Amino acid sequence: MEFFDRRAVVIAATAGLVGALGIAWAAAENCPTQCATGKVPLGIAAPTSGPPSSFGLQTVKAAEIVVRELNAAGGLMGVPVELVVDDDRCDPGRSVSVAARHVEQVKLNFVIGPTCPAAAMAAAPVYAKGGVIQFVPTVTMIGLTQRNPDNIFRIAANDEQEAQALGTYLAHEQKGRKLAVVYTDIFYRRRVAEMVKAALSEEMKASARFEPILDASGAYDRVADKLKRDPPDIIYMALDSEPVVEFVGKLRQRGIKSLLIGGQHLLSQSFWAAAGKAAEGINVIAPIQSVTSMEFRKTVDLLRQAQVVPDLVALNSYAAVEIWAEAVRRAGGGDPKKVVAALRSEVFKTAVGPVAFDQRGDRRDICYSLLTWQGGRLMAGAGWREQASDCQTLRDRGN
């Protein structure tokens, strides 16, 4: 399952119409501390059945682990937390129904998800109108927070941030090397390629090659043959998961040894399960401070003990629940306005490192790592010696 779904592009064109109506904060009880049921409800909207379930269950299982830890420590502000899980099947229409149920029937204040882009774009206006705060662990499309800036807090880096991080990495660690950007010739992936181009240094931009994979028979072979004739030092793949598997196979058949880099969606266990050995050696710039930090290693151990693959989906979902719980504590309860104020002003210590949000709900001053798959585990990839000063400042505040 992709972080990105092409249907989301169509949905994005209309989602802003409802978002323009503005947000009315949920008028539900201030829970905690005043909870009629005696429990703090936390919603989850994710696919838990059908083919996308391997993606959505990562979110559910990770959230269950955090909630279990919270409740074992006495709950949230002394009140036990209860998950309310609804299956949206990654379907836009169903996600709207799930959101309506969360708003009108369950009367939630807080939801983790949706985790699939098309579902997230469709459901966001419903949650916004109902005043529900969303913590979105995986969706990277810029339009999600552009159209819904009041109530969404994104844990993943958005596409533009990822492109800028790639540009920084290449400028500092791969200066003077030849780059090829390979992308599927569809609207979304063309936009990603354009963002990458805009983020490159002038020197690298002048020499970079941009190679589209057209929707035609033999397209992968033609691009791979072209790269074999003039091999680049680095290949950035702006491709969905399935095309990555096929394209990497073509490169390896031809003995091409370029450094391979891809997007955050390649750090999902569903990609690893589909790609197997083809995933190894693909580097991904991920919004994770360090795979050697104590908090990261503790979280990975907890996930593995529960037989959950500690991929970026699970890690971001775990972090989302951590942030929600801490924001509620700092707000002194579940009043959505006060929780939003805490989210916009505070730094939160999480499994993926310190997290802070800008006024649109995107992460700011992100600390990145270059990661890769090895034997089904996320490992440090090629080194990244330098981090931005803003990241260092946030890191110090989060410790």
C-alpha cells in the first residue's frame, strides 16, 4: 500500500470546498478529565480488511501498544484510554462514512488517520466541520494540510519537505556526483520530480537527468538500457511501490551499481513483503532523528515483542499516539482548542525523535536519517554527517 494514491489527486480538487466552511471545534465533553464512559476514546481510521489491511493494521497494532503502555501507567491523566477502530478499506466513500460516524455517533475529539491518501483527502472536510483533531501518520500529499490547516497534524514529512531534504543530502554528501531522477509519467509523480528539481543545488540541477517511465510496453527496459549506457552515480526513484520493484529488477539485471534512493513509502512493511531482496540497498530519507537513539530502540523492541514490523507506518503511528497523549496532558485535558494550542507551540519527544508542528500542521525543523532495509529491518543507510541548525535546536528542546 502506498502513502500515495492517485485517486487523492481528484479528491483534492474538491476537498477545499467543504474546508472553506471553516472549523467548529467539537463540543463534546472535556475528556479527560470528564468522561461519561469512564474512558478516553481515541479513534482510528485505517484499512483493517482486504488487501490494504497489511498497511492499516500496522497503525492499529502500533496504537494498541502505546495505549497498553499508557493504561499500565495509570491511563491518560488518570483515565484509561480506549481505541475506537473503524475500517475505511482505503476507500474514499467509506472513509467519509467512517468520519461521519466518528463525528455524529461516537462524538470523538481525536482520531489517528486516515492512513491512505485518497481516504484522508475525502474524510478531512468531515472531520474539520465536526471539530475533530486528526493525527495523520503517513499521508505525504501537500494538499492535505493546505486545505485543512486547522485540525490536521501530519507525522510524515510532506512531499515538498522530503524533496528539500533530498536536495540538502545531495548537496552535502554527494557533491559533484551525477544524478538521474526516474519518475512515472503521471501527474503526481511528475510533481514530485519537479519538487526534487527545485530543491537541487544549481550545480547538480545543471547536470541532473530526468527520465520518465511512460505507460507503454517495454518502458522500464528502455529507461534501464539508457542508464546502463551512461550510468549515473545516484538514481532517485519517484515511483510507486510496484514500479520500484520492477525497475530495480531491471537495473540489477544490467549490473547497474548506482546509489538508489526512494521515497518514504518504501519504508513500509508491505513494500518489504512485496519486494524482498529487491528492497535491500534502496536508501530512503526518513523524518527520523536516529535509529540508535534510546527512544527509537525502545519502541522498536516493543513493536517486535508484539510481532509488529517496526516500519515507518508503525513508528509514525506510535509517535502519533505519543504526541496526542502528551498534548492532552499539557493542555490540562481534552479541550480541542487547548490541545491545538499545545500542538502548535510545543516540542514532543517521540519514537521518531523530537516533533514540532508549524501553523499548518506540518512538521517543522525535521531531523532526518538515511535508512535502508536489511533482512526485513530498518537500518542506517549511507552516512549523513550534517543536519540543519534548526533540527539541532529542536533536538535540544526535545531532550
